[in-house]
Amino acid sequence: MMIKAPACSHSLARSASKICSVVVVLLSLALNAKAAHTYQWVQYASDGLQARVITDGVKCPAASVDGRTVPMRVRSAAKENYPVTVCFLPLSNKVKTVRVAGAQLPLPKAVPQRILVIGDTGCRLKGNVVQACNDPQAWPFRKGSALVAHIKPDLIIHVGDFHYRETPCPVGNAGCAGSPYGDNWDVWNEDFFSPVGALLGTAPWVMVRGNHEECERGGRGWARTLDPYAWNSDSGCLKSAQPFLVDLGGVQLAVMDVSSADESVANTEQAAFFAKQLQALAGLKSPVWLAQHRPILAVEETTPKVTGDNKTLALAASTAMPANVQAILSGHHHALEVLSYVESFPLQLVMGNGGDELSLKVPPSSDGISVEGVHIKHGKGIAGVFGYTVLERKGGKDSAWSMNNYDYDGKLILQCTISGRDADCK
């Protein structure tokens, strides 16, 4: 919403009125210029690094890149249900400084030391499943994002599922009263942009598409605002996308869109598509981590049967998972899971406990459980605790990593040391 300047009194003399008019115009310009730059951040896109801005204004602001004024481009213009303009600017990896609206934007470090991972952060409103979005204990993402901004990460990865408010809050329910719903800007603002707050401008981001950002759910908002691929329509229905790489210094992060991968039944056509994507990673020299929303061989519950795996992705991985892929970073299950395997398979990290209603049946130990013919060697699960994960190098580019998961009060919940495809957790 634009800020309005005060009106001048009609009783002023003509000369005073002219002065007043000038003051009003200048004040209005200053206030509206400040109000128009609503959100600004840096994220990795399929074609490299980008600065992005969401503004109430019609035109995109100019950026200062290494002291040069460079106009930003319109990614998506304002439209019904989305009365904001989304702007972007491709950034070279040689850029030293970027400023927009007077704020300096964070740029990547060649060897990031501390990586923050969050996932499944929105507040669920869908039919009879109603989360108390107005209660910071029931939906702590707003509180948590302010806390984790003080971590000062070098990179932030969101493993998907930003948008959760799909149906109206039931009449008389104070826990979610006043909440918007549907695929519109109000929901995207309430579920992600407003609560993420200062964290948005703390470090560059990697945005991973979740199943809640599929076409018929939050796809339009995703396509307009956060999608790392080019926006070319209002449908939000980019059905498939090729992975892109983010250099972490000694590790290549491959960002995969598996948001639509069929879960309960193996879809052979989809599996062949994902298998080709995995095979293409085999030629990379550095160790590879996958960032994808859906886990492959995870365990969400064990009774009455083992569930939580993705049969389509498991089929693809059974013939095509390259030996250089060391770890898979995912969400989807609303819990924390760390899983290593007896057979040759990447370490699976599930970090979907960021805000949405929690999964309560994830077993504390899944050692020895067989998933799609692959046996879990060490499986650790934390259910019922909202939180975030910090991955931190323990030394140089080729060293092991520590993985620390905290609740939103900053209490350490789980600590692991990651080396290759294994994790030692305490």
C-alpha cells in the first residue's frame, strides 16, 4: 500500500499554496519511493545469479552495480490477484557490490562456510486441516525467521513448500481468523515474504519448488516471484525443468524440480525423465548434492506399513544415481530425518520442519528398515519439533560438514557430522 502525503489547506495564500504543493509532491515522491520497494533479495536462477525486487510500483527501480546505474527488468507485471511488479537483474559472478533502493544486497562467497536450510514453512489451511496461523507457537515461522537472520549464513536453501493457505479459515476459528487463502499475492505475502522478514536480505537464496507450488496450487505465485526459471505466462505451469548447478566450493549443488513426481505408484515416463537428469550429473568432477523437495528413500511412518518413499524417484535412482552424488537435501516430510544406507546410495537429509503442521509418526530410529529394496544403515528422526538446519564446514573445501538442527528458540535438537554418504549423529 502506498503512503499518502497530507493535503494542503485551501485557506493558504497563493504563494504559500505553491510552496505547499511543491512540498506535497516531494514528500509524496519520497514516501512512495520508499514504500514501493517492498522486498529485495538475491537468488540463484537457472542461468546464473539474479537480484529480484517486488514493488508496489508499476516501474522497476534502478540498481547500482559496482557504482553503475543499471535498470532492472520486469519479470511479471501487476495483474488481478497479484497487484505487484516483480523485477529482476542478472548478475555477473564478477560483480562486487549491488545496491537497490539504498540497500546493499548480499553476494555469494566462493566457498560458503555456513548454509541455512529451511523447508515446508507455510501455514496449512486446507479443508478440515486447520493450523492456527495467528499463534506463534502453532506456526512459529515468523518468529523463527527473525531468529535465524542473526545466524548470518553465507547461503540459504529453501527446499520447497512455501504456499499452504488453500481454503478459507473456518468461521469462528480465532486461530486463523482473517487469513487470506488461494493462489494470490496476499497469501504469498502472509505465508512467506512478510514472515521471512530480515532473513530475505541476509544471504543469497536457492529456491526449490515443492508440490505446493504445482500449477493447481500455488503455481502462479511461485512462477511470478521465486521460480528460478524464466517467467513467460500467468499459468505457473512449467511442467518440467532441467537441473541447474550452484557451486558451493568443493561441492556442486544440483537443484532439481521433482515437485510433480508421482509418489505412491512408479510413473515410468517420469522416472525415465528424472533418470536422464541424474545421469547427466555423472560427468561432474566435484562431489554433488541434490536439492529437491521430495525425498527418495525416507521413512515418514512405519505402521501399519512403511511409508515416506517416492516410488517414481526410487525407480529413476535404481538405475541412474551417479556415484558422485553424496547427499540429497529435501523437505516434504514435516520432520527432521538423517538416513544413510547399507547399499550404495546418497545420504538423505529431510528438513521439512520449518512451519507447517508437523509429521508426528516419523520413527526416532529407522535402522535396518528396508525401503524399495535398500536397507537403512543408520536412520535418525526427530518428530514434533519445528526448526531449521545449519550446515557448516569443519575445515577447507574438501572437509566434512557439521549438521546442526535447532528449534525456533535456538535450542540444539540434533547434531551430526557428515562425511561423504555417511552421517554420525548425536
